[in-house]
Amino acid sequence: MVIVAVASLPFLMSASCVTRPQTPAEQKALDSLRAMTRNDVLPAEEVVLGIENQFPRTKAAALARLLRARIKINAKDFAGAASLLDARVIRDQTSLDDYALSMRANAFEQAGKDAEARATYQELIHDYPTSLRSRDAALRAAALLVKSNQTAAVPLA
């Protein structure tokens, strides 16, 4: 039995470390997303949604999802942005989940959903303690506690 487990170990290791190469079409979509956002210009959401739908479960879809959230925030649709940012594709296909959590918490805060904002800031702090956004998240979570008159719950350190 041990021999079988040891013999299958290289297969398991190689299967977990393999990343899917980007197709030329997906690379073209990524280039298109970059070009669409130059000089702080935000494209039409329908165009970005088309890219997200054309390349599901890919880096292009994840980045398109983040861009759609930025478009919604710019349009003051904070609840819509927050719901877009709760996406597995961002966690699975990018290293930007801390950024997405920060954007999501901020969107909740802008929407007046302080409890959800604080919980999302706490999630960022817990899941990404070394993130550059972690300190800001801690400060904003503490500010939300003070705002809700829960000063005793504010951490001292």
C-alpha cells in the first residue's frame, strides 16, 4: 500500500504544479484589456463582459471581472461592484485577491454596508497578513468600529 502512494506522488505533484498555458486568443484578450484601460479610460461594461464570457475560468476573465467592478464603482453602483468582486475566478486565476477584497470592502463601505465592509476588511487581514493592503484594512476596520460606537472592540496594536 505504501509503495502505491509513493509511486503516485510524482504524478500528484506534477498535476498540482501544472499551469494552463494561455492561448493566443486569450493573450489577445489580455492585450485588449490593457489597451482599453490606458490613460485611466474605462471601456463600456458590455465589451468587458464579452471578454469575461468568452474566456471563462481564465486570467482574462478574472481581470475582466476586476475591470467591470471598477466600471461599476465609477458609476456609483457599489453594491454591484461588491457582488462582482466575490468571485472565485479572481482567487484562482490571479494573485490579486487581496486587491479584490480591498475593493470589495471599500465598495461595501461606500454603499453604507458597514458590517459587510468590516467583515471583508477582517477577511483581508486574516487571509493576507503580509499584503500591503492589510494595514490599511486594519485601520479602516477600526474606523468602522469607532463609527458604530464599538470602541472597546478596536484592537490596541
